[in-house]
Amino acid sequence: MLTFPTLLFGQTEHLVQPNTADPLSGAPNNFHYIYTNQNTTQKNKLFLFFPGTGAVPFLYREILKHAANLGYHSIGLTYPNNDAINQICLTTTDTTCHSRARLEVFDGIDRHSDVNVDVNNCIERRTLMLLKYLNTTYPAENWGQYYSGNQIEWEKVIVSGHSQGGGHAGIISKIKQVDRVVMFAAMDWITLLNRNADWITWNGQTADNKYYGFTHQNDEAVDFNKIQTTWANYGMNSFGSLILVDTTSTPYNNSHQLYTLLAPANDPTKFHNSVVVDLHTPMNNSLPIFAPVWTYMIEGNAVLNSINKTLSTYNIFIYPNPTSASIHLKGTESFHLYYKIFSIQGQLIMDDKLDMSNIDLTSLGKGIYILQLNQENNVKTFKLIKE
């Protein structure tokens, strides 16, 4: 039985082969990569990531670990992805070619003559059986919350993927109500008709405001103009125009359409991979430069940008600010408040109930943070400086 749990600075890594989670599973049998961080406040949501054509989860560990550090259960799924669906449908005028192929990969029901995925190896069963295996093997990690019986609780799942994997995330969101859709350099295009595949414009189960896309303007595999058409057909134009993340800070004008011009790491020609593949993602001091982009796409900006008028009408102060150890809050005595502290990139750092109007910040490094006070739906935010 090949599984390897590893502890990395509070983060747990599991490597599980598909036929370990499910003896009926066949090829491909590369490891699923699974991460949690039980030292972080748990979001009780699953970040489910699908690699691109022929790729394996090992190549996407940075974003998987990043999601876990944000408090999500994180899975990089091995699934049948050797056949490029856009290549299969390259010479067709059949607008259903892509959707039939993708749905077969999802549920294993035969729909397409050029796809050979059965029910024992499809995305849906591989995900379900992996969740069951993880829940049985690591019960303290609470994987059981993501399925009921033989049904995945899709409303608790953020579906994500790169290239072909992003397309699978997209079509799943059309037939299942998911928590969010995070797509990297992904589109389905019918070249002979110069249009998207049919499923992109389906009136699906997931709301338009749940879709986020990120690409490189010079992507050698995905045309920049066509992906903008794709994003428009998802309905993403309603949530802001195209934003260059290199010159805009989070939350990127609240847009759901993001792109970069940064040079890829290690190989200057790998624009397609640079937005999420470990080897080609630009790094700064061993940290992905796009980490704030990933955080924003996974978590959005609604919490940080919500300032409720009720709490704002009260004279609530924090002091000392800047601080080297702790802060005191004045004017909160009549409230039962919870607080959250975010990094300037939007990552949740602390989350707890306010006790005696004091917050101990000795565990925080020096820097600028966002303090958020919450009372049910009432919110107030402060800029906080730790010296």
C-alpha cells in the first residue's frame, strides 16, 4: 500500500496512488497529492485541482500547498488526461464535441468515440474514492465532510485546474453547484467555427460570480484574445475588466479576469505553464510571485472589502498602532466580536473570538496587516502595523 504522510511546518502531505484508494482504479496510477495544514483555521472547503494534459499533481505542489496554508483541504487529482480534448476536437464543426468528451472524463459514461474513460477511472469516482480513503485513513483530518454516501458535496468544493484541467473545472461547475471555479490558461475553442464549445455558454448550476481566470498574455497554447471571449461567455465581464496583476495590487480592482506579462522561470518560452506550474512559475525568495493572485482567486475579496455601516458608526479605536507585541481595542465593550487578521496579500493569518478587548500579536512577523472585526454580518476593518 503506497501512501506517504509527511509533516512540513505544520502542513501534512499525503501521497496516495489511485489504486490504493480504489482497487478498481486503473491507469494512470501516478500519486494524488493531498495537503492540509491543521495549524491554520480550517475553512471546511475542498480545493480540488486538475492538472493539464499529460501532467501530474507533482508538478503543481506550490498551489496545492498554498491552498492548504489558507485553511483548505487540498487535492491534486490524478485522472485520465493523456488525450488533449482541444486536439481531439480540433477539426470538428460539432459544437458538442468538447462537452461530450469532458463529461465522459467526468463521469465515465460513454459519449465520445475518441475518449475511453470508464466509470471506475473517471474524475467523479476517483475523487469520491480518494475522499473515502482519506477519511478512513486519517479520520482526524475531517475529509468526510466532503461526501455523503456515494455523493460528493460539490457545494463545498472549489474546482480548479490548468489548461485541460481548467476546462474540467469549468464543465463540472456547469452540472454541479460548486463553491468557486479557479481556471488557469483554460478554454475550449472550435477552430473551424471560430467560437467556444457549446458548454461554455450553458446556463449552469454555479453562479457567474464564482468564476475566476488567470493567463499569460503571451501564452503559446491559449490565444489571448480567444480566452477573453471565453471569459466573457462565462459571464465574467460583469465583474470587472481585464487586469494586469503585475501592476495592480490585490484585490485587482475586484476583477475576475487576470493576466500577467512576467517572464516564466527556467524557460523563457513556457508562458502557458508560468501561471501555475511549479517549474515555470516566477519565484521571489523561494515563494511564488503569484501567491497573492492565487489567494485572491481562491478566496476572493468580499470579506476584506465589506465595511458595514453599523459598526462604522461606533468610535472603535485600536492602540498602540504600530505595535511590537499586542493591541488594545477601545469601544468594543458592548459587542461580542470575532476578529480576523489578514496579510497585506489577503491571506488569513489569525481568526478568533475577541477576549477582553486585547489581541496578542507576538506570533506575527514585522509588517502591515489588515484587522477585521466581525459581529454577525457587521464588519469593520483597520490597517495594522507590527514593528
